[in-house]
Amino acid sequence: MLYKSNKLTINIIMFSLKNLKTTFLILLVSILFNSCAKLPGSDARKFPPDPKERVAKNIEEGRGFRLMDKFSKGGNGTFEFASSNELWRASLDTIDFMPLSSVNYGGGIIITDWYSTDSSNESIKVSIRFLTNEIRSDALDIKIFKRACKTQTNCTVSEQSGELILELKTKILKTAKIYEEQKKTKNFKPYK
């Protein structure tokens, strides 16, 4: 009787292990199929059909890598930080005369502290939000706030619009475009 009970227990355990393996296999296959979704930027129409042309284009644009270049020059590789984003660098360079209150590359925002050119009772604060990393006119959301104080405790803050925002955006975009061209020139390596 005890023998039949042990045999029944072993059969139940074996059945559970088979089900566990099957469940695990189904889960693994579903994860693999799910990861085969269309990748962003993988439109084949935007790339040349000839493999040699594709390789040349990727290397010239800095998207490829060359194993022999890394080893022959003894380099350790390159690391990308916030400073490699041209729009980010151009924004910081444009407002570098103003003290910064909050800077968050991951969140895509730069906020300056209140800034005044002289001892007047008026000061401004600039907020730059990055909507995309591409250099284009709708990539930035710039807000400028003006604070006017009659006394230290009696201040009014208002959001400004107009020419200064347009000037800031234009200056940042032009500087970012220059940085992008410099990066392309620096990373350009003709395909051999």
C-alpha cells in the first residue's frame, strides 16, 4: 500500500515537471516572437539595396565599426554622454552666461535660475524642454518667465512670448547644426 502511494506521488511529480517544462517552453517562444516586432528606423526603403553601398554609408555616418581600427590604434573605444547630443550642447552653450537651477538630460529639460543683467528689479528665467534629439524647429519648447519686484517680497511673475524665444531657438538650432557638421567631419572615414 505504501509502495503504491509513493509511486502515485512520483507520477504526480513527473506530470508536474512535464507541465512546467511545457509552460516554460511556451513562455520562452512567446517572448522570442514578441521581440521580433518591427524595430524603429528599420525601413529598408531608406537604405541602398547594394550591401557594399550600405556598408559604406553606415561607416561614413559613424554607425558602423571597424575592428582593425580599434586594435591598430590602441584605442579604448568611445563613450557617448550628454555632451554627444548636439542639441543639448548647443542649448547649454547658448545660455552659459546664466546660472542653472535644474539640468536633467534623462528628462530632457534645462531650467535656469533667475537672471538679471544689472541691479534692476526685473529678472528672467528660461526653461528649455527637448521634445526630440533631432535638430529641427519643433525639437525645443522654450519658455521665458519675467519677474518684476517692487520689493523683495512683492514680485509678479509672467510668462513672456515673442522675439526673445525665437532668437534663442534660432541660436540653439544654428549652433547644434554646426556641432552636427563637426561631428560628421570628425567621424568620417572613407570606406576602403
